[in-house]
Amino acid sequence: MPSPLPPPPPTPPPRSGPDRCPGALRVHAAADGGLARVRLPGGLLTRTQATALADAAALGDGFLELTSRANVQIRGLAEGAEAELSDRLRAAGLLPSTTHERVRNIAASVLSGRDGAGRLDVRPLVPALDAALCADPALAALSGRFLFALDDGRGDVIAMRPDIGLYALAPDELALVLAGTDSGLRARPEDAVALAADAARAFLDVRTTEWRISELPGGPSRGAAPRTASQHAAPGASRPSGRFGALVDALAHGRRRAGPVAVPAVPNRTPLGEIPQRDGRRAFSALVPLGRLDPAPLRDAEEIIVTPWRGVVIPDLTDMPHFPGLVTAADWAGVTACAGRPGCAKSLTDVRADAAAAVRAARPHEPAGGPPVHWSGCERRCGHPPDRHVAVVATPGGYEVRLGDEVRARPRDPAATAAAVARTRRSE
């Protein structure tokens, strides 16, 4: 029987100071140079865009860094390189708005419309939502951490607990999910983008210092198990309170409501390897070890989809070429890490090197089941998965292996760390 979830943490305290989330224009000064983040709605890259990003990576350290929201980062930019970077991105259609570029965080079901597993092809909703966000000057005030998700019903990206999610329940119906909680509001595909944009505007109306919907008083705390409509929409259930309740009430006026729907709490991640498509072609799904991608081998791909699990899918293949640098081995499944040293001055160690050493030290062919694993160079735990995971956190005395709030081990070397991680994953 799975271990029970830990109790939810308290509602996060109000934010202080400005949102410093990096973008393509707002470059973060890291220890190894400038860090730019390029938003990729739906994780999609055309061949032209992938080529432009590969060329732009040469302005930095030559690699693309994949994020947990299916965006990409370029590290090691020289001072002043952001001007040339923005010119290249704009020419490739990767920077359609200078005012809204940081708020274009849109995750979408990776294989939607291709493998037949979803209830609704959400691909057309991605550019429609992107355009709706960029068209409203008020929405530029959203935090760079604010996340939208379009889930075709398979339960992959809705489990990321986005601020605003559209979750397909049927080919003609989507549920509005707020921070992992079913709002009870429903929309047809043709009305869904307008509902999502209205939800974003309603959040801006009720927030004070909060950056995320999960931070609103009365809302679902980050880390808590997602709720369903029965907890705030069914007859006799308690209504949502605080400013989260005000947000739901503002959206509910004149809109269709329905009974409870369970919201997936654990993502149904994209499988690895060859995936048959409905049209007879195939997609190739692979991981990028620790999210550091050499883009050169992918220049010939007609389309690339970056996944929220630091992987890529190359769809619509008639044959299966070799893609160097991509792996389908189970030992890398669910293993992620922050940047660590030398890129981050706050990190206590070279996290990626330690994580790679631990993967190599693991027993050969050991099953990679259990929750994902995230390695962090400090207590900030940047880039950690939103769902339940094993946290391997660097401390001044070595690593701690944690599950929830419980410290399971304090190993001192890669082999011991690998063994501790494996034991912790098996315990789930």
C-alpha cells in the first residue's frame, strides 16, 4: 500500500520584492554569465525555430537547458548578448511580444492529437491561448512563474498543478482547474480560451502580493493533494473562502457548472522510445540527461516537442534515425537536477556531476519505478517537480535524501546516495 501523503504545508507567505523570473529580454546574472529563458507554448519548436535556438545557444555555452515547464534556457551569455539574442528569437517567431514574453508559460499534453490517447486534440488551443494572453495589456502583469496547462484528458500536464488548467473531460467539454482544484466550471472547446483568460484577469483583480493562485488566502496550498469540485461546488459542501473564493465566484457568474471531477495528482508522463501514431507514423520520445541538450543533432528534425520532464519528442517520423545525446534508458527516468555549480553561486556542489555519478553507480538494470528524483544544490530546490518526489538536497555536511518532510538518509558518496535513493523510491 502506498505511503500516505504528508500533511499539506501552510499557505505560502506573501511575496516581497519584485518577480525576478528570467526571460528572453530580462536576463538573469548567474555565476557563469547571463541566463535567458525562452518560453515555448506547448513545448513546440518548428525546424526553423529549433535551428534559430541552436544558433542562439552559441552566444552562450552552446547548450540548451530544458526546464520543468517545457521551456528552454541559454546559459553563459556574455554581457550585452541579449540584444542579438532577442533579434534572433524575434526573427524565428519565438518572441511575438516584448511585453508579455515572460507570461507565455503554457504546457500542453505532449502527444495530443497524435497517439489517440486523449479525449480532445488541444493543439489548436495552444496558439489561441498564447494570442489571447499577448493581446491583453493587463495580463502582462502576471508573474513569470504563473503557469497555464492544456490537458487533453490523459492527465499529463494537469498534474503539474498549473495556476490555470483546462482539462478535457470529453471531446466537447473542458473543466477549469485552478491550482490543482476543479473549479466546477465547464467550457466547450470554442469557449475554453476565453475562460482561461478571464480566470487570469480575475486573479489579477483579487491578488495583492501573490504571484500564484495557490498563494491566495483560502486556496489550495502548494504541495497539498488536489481537490475536486465536491469540496467547493457540490450541494452541502463548504464553499471556497478568502480571495480564492472571490476568484471562483467572479468566474462562476453566468457560466455552466457541474459536479465533482477528480484531478490527477501524479502526471501520466510520456513513455520513452518509439510511439505509434494514429496516422501510421511514429514519434520518438527520449530524455535529455539532467536537461542539458546539445541542439546540433536535432537540426534536421521537422518538429520538436520539449516535454515538462526534461525530454523531447520528435513526432511524425517514417523511419527512426539516431539522435545522439538522447536516452531512453530507464535509469534516467524521473531524474532531474538544478543547475548547481559552476552556474549557480548559491549551490554547494556540482549537482549535475553528482547526480550523473549516482546514476552510473546504481545497480545495472535496476527498475526505475517509484516517484521522481530531484537533486538540488541548496535548500531552494530550484526546478523540483510539483508532484511527490524524492529530494536529494546538498547540505554543508553532504546530501540528504528526503521524501516529503522526512529525511531518509544522509549518504556521503555517489554509491551510497544511489542506494539511498533506490531504497526510498522502492518504499513508495
